[in-house]
Amino acid sequence: MAQIFHPSTNTISKVSIFGAVFFLGGLLYVANGVSRSSYVTRVGVAREQPVPFSHKHHVSGIGIDCRYCHTSVEDSSFAGIPPTETCMSCHSQIWAGSPMLEPVRESLRTGRSIEWTRVHDLPDFVYFNHGIHLKKGIGCVSCHGRVDQMPLMWRENTLNMEWCLACHRQPEQHVRPREHVFQMDWKPAGDQAALGARLVAEYKIRKRTDCWACHR
């Protein structure tokens, strides 16, 4: 019986199979890289806002405490967005005629809230409570980075599930004394691991890695 396929077909088939495997592997590698890039995660990308509010100026320059604007952060799941009246409590006297602050004055006149662009926006299927994290000694900087050095706000961390789980598995690496949770430049005087282990026990921190801790 005559040979149907040329002998080289075996070589072509093997090369095609291995080529397809490597191609799919490379495709997955590229897709994983894109999903972790700042293009997707927005890490390090300053977001445009209706008013170019500078945390660096207000926090580091003037010394305004986080809680002055984010009033519900200690007791609520949501940190809170300051109402226009909070801004105008200062800016009715300071830079009262600045063109840059016209959206703030217009908001006060009309009663319409300023439409800020969310920088730290978790999916709807993720539950996060600011209050409980602060009570357990997790500082603002652990999630939001050094906001006191940000002229415009950007996302410091990916907020991906693996990033959250890394902290939940080893909270001793991040926990600090409660009185320092709002202090941007706080550093442990000694070994963070030893301090963290003590605080984990003192604050009764559980290493919550079960799904329903965040997905409720």
C-alpha cells in the first residue's frame, strides 16, 4: 500500500504540537503581565479630579489630620468623602477667589456634590471595613501609601485579592500601635516582627483567609 503522508509529516506534527503549547504558555504569560500592569491596576497613575486636590499640601504642608475630611473612617466601612462645606470652612477665607476652586464654590451654591473620581474602588462583590482595620492597628499608609507625599492621588497598591491575602496571612508584618494608625511616617523603634507578634495577640487579630471574610 502506498504511503499516504510524507515522512516529514511526523516532524511537522510534533513541531506544531510543541509550538502550540509554547504559544499558549506565552499568551498566558503576556496576559498575566498585562493584568498586573499599571494599565490595568492603575498603580502609580495619578487620577484627574474636578479640583486638583493635593494631599501633600493639606496633610504634609498644613498638617490636617485624615479624620478632618474622612470623618467616618474610624467607625464605618466607608471612609467618607468630605462635603463641600468642609472645604469651604477654610476656603471661604483662604484662596476664596481662586479660579481653580470655582467647582467647589459652585457646589456650595447649587447644592450639587462634586463628582470626584474614585481612586481606591473595590468591586461590588468585595466587602472592606475601614473601621475594623484601624481598630486592629492597620495604618492608612499600609493600603494607601504615603498620601502625604502625593500632589495628586494615585493608587499605591493593586488591591488584588493576593495582595490582601498576603497581609491577612502575616498581619504581624503590618500591624502598628493604634495611636499611630494615622501617622504617615511612623516606623517601629525595633523589630517589626516582634512588635507585630505582640500586637496581634494584644489586639486579638485573627488571620482571616476564609472566602466569606471579604465576599459576603
